[in-house]
Amino acid sequence: MEEPALRLADKPMTAPELSNLWATFQSNSMANCILRYFSAKAEDEEIKSTIDFALRIAQQQTDRIKNLFAAEEIAIPIGFTDSDVDVNAPRLLSDMFMLEYIKHMASVGMMTYSSALYISSRADVREIFDDCLISSIQLERRSSQVLLEKGIFVQPPYLSPPQKVDFVKNQTFLNGWLGERRPITGIEITSLFINMITNSIGKALITSFAQVAEMKDVRKYLIRGKHIATKHLSVFGSILTEENTDVAPTWDSHVTDSTAPPFSDKLMLFHTIGLIAFGIANYGTALSSCARRDISSHYERLMQEILLYAEDGMNLMIKRGWMEEPPLTVDRGELIKK
């Protein structure tokens, strides 16, 4: 039986509901621009079909939120528009990278929308996030299937199954920097490999952005991001290599030599900051499940580095007048002064 709260569509939106809808509009209006360009450049029919499927999802989700905000007399965000994309610009990325990118962004959507659905109570808002989550799952499944069929799915390392149950004998299980180190666990391999995949995708995308960015400060920021991703890939890769475990492949060769921008500097900077935010969440999750001190220390140090990088990116967005203000609580201090 449904809870009464789920049937209330006439009550005001809560802070999480309004904020998550606002953020979803921003990210999907950006995705709409990127996917329109991808669709215009894709040559492989299966990949183009997957891109078009993702594009329809982004358009539908943006329209639903726009209509809801209009009905509720809530200011509709600007987000990203036709001025932020040039579908006639030359190819910047390969079809295979576009497909891997879509799988990656679908996984981001699954995590984001499950959290938004969990905290929402209004029936109409829950329905939006429920549909967003289902669409993300469908998109992840579809993109993964095409990757598998084409033999380009990034396969994680294998692990020999345990033949018996055992227990940790002493605290040396936690060692890392000093003393004998144990082999890494399957969970630690998983986190390292996932963070290699995300950094590899991010590095290729930021490299392509740096090639076409028009403003010097934006280009400088993107180049810095490329160096950070390279460094993080080296750290994670060295741990896996030391453990005789496979590392994730890079996507560097899937960036063309084009210098004509298909996207605005505003969009590329916004997207880069979004990738970093997802990376921070990934590092936090990895840190919470890591028992070896040396690996935990790497996550803590690298997380601090990308936190500062994200902050610098937001400062650049503010400097350029590109950062839309998200929904805020009422400033009681200012009201009292009046």
C-alpha cells in the first residue's frame, strides 16, 4: 500500500526535491548539447542508435522538469542552449569513445537518481526520478551490450575464487607503508580499476576540451586537469601493476587533432567540474572500503588535490559569470536588516 505522503502532489517541494530537479535540468540540458553533436558525428549505426536513445532521454527529462517548474511558477534555469553547441564542428572524438562515455554517464545517472528518489516524497517528483533512474539503467544496459558485441567492453581483472573460509589473523592486514604488505582484496581492485576507468575517460575528454577551448584561462585550467588525471592514473596503475593485476586501458588515441570547438567554454568548464565531483564521490566510496593504509593514504591525498581543482573551476565559472545560482534557503539576516 502506498504511503499517504506519496499521493500528495499539491504540497510545496522540499529542499532536496527542488535542488535535485534543478541539478537534473542543468545536467540534462548539457547532455542534450553533447549528444546532439555526437549524433551528428557518429558513423557506426549501432552506436548512433544508442546516442539517439540517450538524446531522447535527456530531452524528455529536461522538458518534464521545465513543465513542472512552469506549473509551479518556479524560475526555469537557463542551463545550456543552442549557443553552447555547434553540431557542424569537425569530429573531436571517436565513435567508440562516445559509446564508452554514454555508459559512464548512465552509471552517474543511476547513482544520482537513486539518491534523489530516496529523499523525495511528492508523487510527481518521485515519478520523475523513478523514470530517470529506469532510463539510466536501460541506457547503461544498452550501451554495455553494444560495447560487448563490438568487443570493446573494458573488462576488469579476474580473481581466483577462495577454496576455503579464512579469518584475518592480526593487524598486519592493515599494513601498507611499513612491514610486509598483504595482497590487495577484490574490493580494493574494484575501486582502483573503476577509478582508472573514470580518470581515463576524464583525461581523454578534458584533452579534447583543452584542444578546442577559446579562452586562455579555461584552456589553462583544462590542461591542469589533464595533468592531474595522468598523475592519478599513474598512482592507481602502479598499485595494480605491483600486484600483477591488469590495468584499465586509456582513451588518449580516440581524440582527433581538431581544434574547432563543438562546445562553448562554459559547457566544457561546467562538465569538467561535474566529472571532478563524481570523481570525489568515487574516491570517498573507495576510501570507505579500503583496509590497506598505503592505498587509503593515496585516496586521501588525491581527493584533496581534486577538491582544490574543483574549487578553482567554480571560481573560474563565477569570474566569467557562467555559474547559475542554485536554489538557496532564505537569508534571514538580510530580511531582518530590512
